[in-house]
Amino acid sequence: MMKIEFYKHNLEQSDIENVCKTLRSIFLTTGPVTAEFEKRFCEYTGLGHTVALNSCTAALHLALLALGIGPGDEVITTPMTFIATATAIMHTGAVPVFVDVEPATGLLDVRRLEQAITPRTKAVLPVHLYGNMVDMRALNAVAERHGLKIVEDCAHCIEAERDGIRPGQLSAAACYSFYATKNLTCGEGGALCTNDPALAERVNILKLHGMSKDAAARYSGKYKHWDMVLEGWKYNLSDILSALMVDQISRLDGYLEKRAAIWERYNQAFIGRPGLTVPSIHGKSARHLYTLWVAPDQRDAILHGLQDEGIGVAVNYRAIHTLTFFRERFDFRPEDFPIAHDIGNRTISLPLYPALSDSESERVVAAVLKVLGTKA
Ligand SMILES: Cc1ncc(COP(=O)(O)O)c(C=O)c1O
């Protein structure tokens, strides 16, 4: 039995050739290919500035730093996310404060936001989980009332739109991931997008040691001295990795259509089945992860059953306040955020990628129904 992988990338021969071209060029580090990638990513997102970085974690960290967030501050976020959302807050010296999530979507519940705001709250960090956008209009209204900055975790969410709003339109910065399993990938990478030129300029300096000029600027034309103007980090993206993505951007919408067709097939098979919940989506989702929520006492048995059927699976995510580090550091109990805790005990992610064939998605459906003990 051939295994159906949880994820397969969509790199094409032309992407590989772009990398080879870069390898034969003078620039391997951040240079003209990265600049071209940033330009094209701005065109796709509709946002004014893109700073390519080596991860979404770096983008979140620098967005918060550039907004002046640090020790003594609190940043509100969700416990139903990848750990990096919260650790990026901690990298600045600030404290992550969780609010529970909506039971139907797993997204940060904006109705609970106000209760979590204290005089130390400086920002809100919503996560567009699975590619489904948080209610940014409602979140922005609360943030404006309390003078809070918004930084969006768009690791799952390049292509989405909700109520006429796309990522980055109502926030200081949108932070993207190009990690190996993401909708747009170079293995390891990220970007910060913003409509604020001053913020983009600051992040450009922070991403490379706090230097006033990057290598491309130093080595073009007559030698120019650089200065160190801020304490910075080493978070830049190389031209080798950018080369893998320059042409991928134009294929994003086609890939989304293919994932949407698989999504519909899964929905038809699963919505309304006893023992299963399919999370709701609002507006246009980026359809990054297709998740099923099953009975918590059966989740691990179902996961293992699917693996036995040759289906690649993942868990996105167990609620992060229940993980040892956060429990010990902040004294969290699982019941502090009961909805996130419950979803974290129920969730299973299924294979979802453009290269997944019809017969493979049928096999996934059949395996889920078999493992659940239900007939198709
Ligand atoms: C929701 C979320 N936030 C942040 C990250 C961190 O992204 P990166 O690995 O690019 O730092 C991820 C990565 O999986 C993620 O899924």
C-alpha cells in the first residue's frame, strides 16, 4: 500500500532552474532575487512593503520590536496556535496573554478580547488558523478603542479575505511563513508585510544586525561605509531561497482552487457525520489545513488508525497553554482556556495539497470513514 503523504510540495522544474541561475550568479545572500520576490509578494498581497525574512517567527518578533513592544508589556493572542506565536512575544521580553477561542472555528474569540485587556496591554496578535481569517473588523474596533497595535500571524493565510478585508489591511503588520509545508514555500522562510513605510524601514535594519546598509547596498557602485544604528538580529532571507518562490507566487491562486476542490470533497463526505465536526469558515479561506474534530477520547486511536491505513496525518495543534513550558512558566491549567483545550484534544489534520490526486483524496475519505467505523 502506497503511503499518502501528509504534505508534498509543488516545486516545479522552473523553480529549480531559478535556484541554479542564482547559484551561478554573484549574489547568494540577500540581493536582487529577494528584491524581486518582495516586489511580487507586495503585488499579490496588495500591501505596500514586504521584508523577506528567514521565518514567520522572525517576522512576528521584529514586528513587535519595531512597534516598541518589550519588557513590562502584554500582548494578547490565542492558545490555539503554533508555539512560535507566543514565543515571538516572549523574545521581545513581553508576556503573552491568552484569550479563548470560538467553538465553531478555533479562532481567537474577539468577544472575549476586552476582558483580557489591562493597562500593560500593548498589542493583539490574532492567528488566521487553518487559513480562515479572524473577524478583523471587530478586532480592529476593539483595538482602536484601547489604543492597541495589531500584528497578524498569517502563517496559514496568504490568499484569504473576510468582509472585504485581506491580511495586513487593518493591522500594523502581517507576518507570513514559507516553512516547508506552507502554501508558498522555500523550506524555511518568512516575510513581514506592512503599509507603513517607517515600520518597513525599521524592520529592514533590525533584520540584519542593525546595520544601516545591507550587502547589496554596500557592494553596488563605489564602496560605502555602513554604520550600526540599532541592536539587530540575523533574520534576512537569501537569494537562493527567494529564487524558489519568485515564480511560485503566480501559481498561488491555481493551487488554492485545487485545494478548494479537495476541501469540498472532504466536506461532502464528513459534514453531518456522527462523531465528527468540521470547523466553520468565514469568507474566503486560504484553505491551508483541513481539520476534523473528533471525540477527544478517540482522537489518538483515530490518528493511529489513519496511519495504519497509510494516510499521513498531523495535529494542528494541541492548545499551547497545556504544553509543559507554558504550564510551568505561567501556571496555566487546561481549564483556563477550555475551548482551545477541547479543540486541541479533538483535532486531526488530513492531507491537503494540489498534488493530491482524486483517487488519493478518495482513499483518505474511505480511510477516515473506515477508522470511524462508519460505512461510506
Ligand atoms: C500559526 C503559525 N505561526 C507561526 C509559525 C512559525 O512559522 P516559521 O516556522 O516560519 O517561523 C507557524 C509555523 O508552522 C505557524 O503555523
